[in-house]
Amino acid sequence: MTHEWLSLSDAAKLLGVHPSTVRLWSDKGVLPTHRTSGGHRRYRRDEVLLWSNTAREIRAEREGVMHMAMKNVRMQIGESNLENEAWYAKLDENARKQYRESARSLAQGLMTYLAAENGDDSEAHAIGYEYASRARRYGLSEVDATRALLFFRNALIESVMKVYREANIHSGRAWEEMLHKMHNFTDLILLSLLETYHKLESVNH
């Protein structure tokens, strides 16, 4: 029966995830959920299956977009004239190479974040830590470290939007969701960068 009701644990088994993940999706309003008179969560099998198929299609679309964006982001950086960035001018060739490569790690990190679907922000914290520690290692100020992150963030966002335009993705919801997730991810990185930079400064003083 497609209209049968499922408990939270049954829905988790059907989706192949941990019950806590289903609970999180329910709390966020991502997965259709119903409540019994006693306040227990119940799920309709047909709604869960439809949601699962739709989510799978969205994940496939995102992966395709991100793979194309990763190809474009290097061109975007080359065309963006890094040499005119004041923070970039302060770096030696080895440091410049590391920063250029960081655009790729930013794109890969975003892919991981988008694929997680459960609010996992560990990748964002790790990237923020790396940006802060690299900036300190090469003598960049907190402001310059932030400028560097924003430069690569903007290059990544522009690349993703370019892919969306070229793919003729007209769905306002798709654009809104992708922008929302990209900004969430990069905001987490920025917060991690600032927190880490402050910690590193306090340790060295």
C-alpha cells in the first residue's frame, strides 16, 4: 500500500539513513511530516518515496552544476586579474599558488556541503581554519584574509550562476535554494576564519 503510515524509524529504513537524520529533516521542514494526536511523527510512504526521488534528482543536478563550476572557476580567477588585489601583491609565488588552488578546495567543500543534506558544517570550519592559518603564515592581516576569502567566494558564486544560466535553469526555487546554500556555506567559512584568526593571534601574544 502506497498510502500506509510509517513511523520515524520506518521512514529512516526506507530512506537508508539514521533516524536522527530523518528527525532533523522533519524539524527543518524538508521532509513532509504529520503528527498524531499524541504528538508522534508519522510519514506517508508515497510522500517519502516521492520526496526521495525528487531529492535524488536535485542532488544529481547539483553535482553536475558543481563539476561544471569547478571547471569554470579557474578561468574566472584568471580573468579576475588577481594581480590587482592588494592582499595578493603581498604574497610570494608559493603563497600565491596556494591561494589559487584554494578556489578548487572551496568548490569541493561546497559540493560536500550540498551533498550532506543534514546541516554538517565541518567542511566549512576546516576551510575557514585553513584560510586563517594560511593568512597568518604569510603575514596577511585579518582584513586581508577576509578579502581573500571573499574574492574566491565571489568567483565561485559567479561560476555557479554562469553554469545555471548556460543550462537554462529557469526555476526560481532552484536559483534561490542554491544561492541560499552557497551563502550559508561561505558565511560559516567566514565565521570560522575570523574565530580561528583571533585564536591564533591570542596564542602568539
